[in-house]
Amino acid sequence: MKVKKQSTSSKASLYGFKQSLRQWYKRFNFFVIRAKYNRCEYDSCVYFMQSDDPTYLLLYMNDMLIVTRNKTHVWNLKVQLKKKFDMKDLEEANKILGIEITRDRGLGRLWLS
């Protein structure tokens, strides 16, 4: 899933661009905290919601990975995000950050390489 950051003018200074990214992250952080997600104390780009089926939201730049066994959690989160952010849903992830994701749904297994 790609989440677009607010656009800045091409003449914006490097400092201004960094500030706009920071402001976008603050807005995103506020949104997910209000949606009852907790931010990981070890990595500020990892959010989680504890329940019978925990949901993890992993953010890297403008890429986001939602990990859970419950597809309803994924769809609900996507609906909420689409209301607040301009985003493109890339559906099921096969690769993120150079890591390939392989699934065997029949056995309920997942491999990363």
C-alpha cells in the first residue's frame, strides 16, 4: 500500500521538505493512535493493536504493510486510511524493503527471504 505525503513545491528548500515529511508523520501518528493502535517503543514506525487477532502496521517512508490474520481488520483500517490520506492500495505484498514474502495459505505458513 502506498500512502502519498502532502505535496510540496519544487522550489522548497531541503529543510522545508524535511519539515513537511515530519508534519506528515505527526499527522499519521495522531491518526493511528486515535484508531487505538499503540506505537512500538523500539521502532517508532511500527504500530500494533492487541486483540484476539493482533494487527501490526509497519511504515517505511511512503510504504505501509498491514499484518494480521483477520482480513476484516485490514479492510477496516484501509477504509479509515482512505478517508484521511490520499493513498494507493497495492493489495497483497510480495516484497517490501527487498525482502520477498512467500505464503502457503493451505499450511498457514509465511516465509521471508
